[in-house]
Amino acid sequence: MKPLRQLDFLGKSKLAFMFSGLLLVISVISFFVNGLSFGIDFTGGSVYEIHFEQSVDLDKMRSTLAERGFADANAQHFGSSQEVLLRLKPMENIKQDQLSQQVLEAANASQSAPGEMRRVEFVGPQVGNDLIDDGGLALLFAFIGVMVYVSIRYEWKFSVGAVLALIHDSVITLGFFSVFGWEFDMTVLSAILAIIGYSINDTIVVYDRIRETFRSTRLTTSIEEITNNALNETLGRTILTSFTVFLTVLALVFLGGKTIHGFAIAMLIGVVVGTYSSIYVASAIALALGLNKEDLLVTQKESVLDDLP
């Protein structure tokens, strides 16, 4: 079935590559200059969330904390000017409950009215290092699994296009966190893994439609036209799916609370970038690698896979 409106997606591929390249360069530069603002899950240490009835003067609080022996404390507003998030590096020779009391007393001393401790978290430095290693391995295995599956299911040029599109999505999403200094914790890492699954699903749908379109028009249509037709035919499904997910995640951003705010932000960015890469990046990379009609012919390997339940 022909789409109601034919859009020339591949005609904009060069512009899309330039746009993607710009975002990737900004992200990579930010990784080297700013790095990622790792949360307590990865760095180890303590996190304290304190609520005050009035707006908090962070400069005064930092000065008081430094005077009380917490010169390395990181203080920032959290959601509103009345909420303060304090981060401390791991401290030895002091019990956690005593440290919490000292931090609260120092924070209260800087304000005209005392605050209320809402949340306390503590992670040892070794646990944080282990989580960084495990998180990196999780991302690596996800990329390897996708590459193996797409190589078996389709063709290696599709596989490279899919994996590069996933790397594109992950790097740009992480780039936003690096550029704006948002906290990167375990919930954000979970969102990156979810984005990989979401994006590859969209890409596989496009790849399937390219193959189906080729089988019905391979004698009269070029590979570029086949790919463009496939992108147009899946556009309605892509927009509806992405828009539904976008609205759900947008609700989480504003209504989901502080605990999953980082997850929701990462998913919001990932849905937009993942949808864009499924349309403009994955297939265009496969074509740039020399995808041709012979690559789309039915092989014995593919026939066996199609017969599986």
C-alpha cells in the first residue's frame, strides 16, 4: 500500500548526517571537558535531601558547611529553592548516623529556620566502582547482542547501520546530561538500556519493510527508492508509537517525582533521538556501506529463520 504522501527522507540524509555529526561532536567534547556528573550510585559517598520552609541561600550554606569541616560538600537546589541536595565524598572514622546529624546541624546553622531531613543515601566507593564497570558491560553486551541478531536476521550492512544508530542515540542522550550537568545515576543508565531496546525495535520495523518492499518491486525500483518507500510506509506507525511513548514519558517528567526524574528526562530525549535515527540514520548508513539488491535476496539462512515460530 502506497503512503498518502511521499517524503524524500534519503534526499535529506546529508543534512541529517551533518546535524548528527554536530550533536556527536558537541557530546564528545563535553565528555572530555565536563565529564558526566555521576550520582552517588557510582561515586560513593552520601546524599542528603533537606527541606526548608523558606528559600535557601546556597552560598551561605556552602560557607557554613566549609567552616564545619565539609569543604567538599556539593550543595544545589533540588526541584525548588526550598529543597537542597547535599553530596559528600566518603568520610572515614565516622558513623553514618553521626555524619547525618552533623550535616543537618551545619545546614540549619546557615539558615534562619531549621530544615527537615527528607532523604539519606550512602554508597561505598567500591560499590560505586563496581556499578560503573557493570553498567559499561551491560551497554557493551547490549550492542553486541543487537549486532549478532541483526547480522543473522538480515545482512551485515544492516547490522552496522543498526549498531551505529544505537551508539548515536546513546552518545547524544548522554551528551545532554554532560552539557547541562544533570546527574547520571542508575536510573539514567536503565533509561539508556531501555532506549537501545526502543530504538532497535523501530529500526527492525523499517528493515523488515525495506525487505518486503524489495520483494514486490525489485525489478523496477532502485534500492534508494525501495528504502525511501519503506520509510514512508512505516512513518505513520513510527509517529503514532513515538508520540504515545513521548506523552507517557512527558507525564513522568512532570508528575513522576524526583526519584525517577533523571530516568524520565533520559527517556524523553532518547525517544526523540531514537525515532530520528530510525528514519534518517540506520538505513542511510546501510546504503552508504553499499547496500544493494543482491543483499536483499532471500537466503537459506533467512528462510529458516522465517519458519521459526
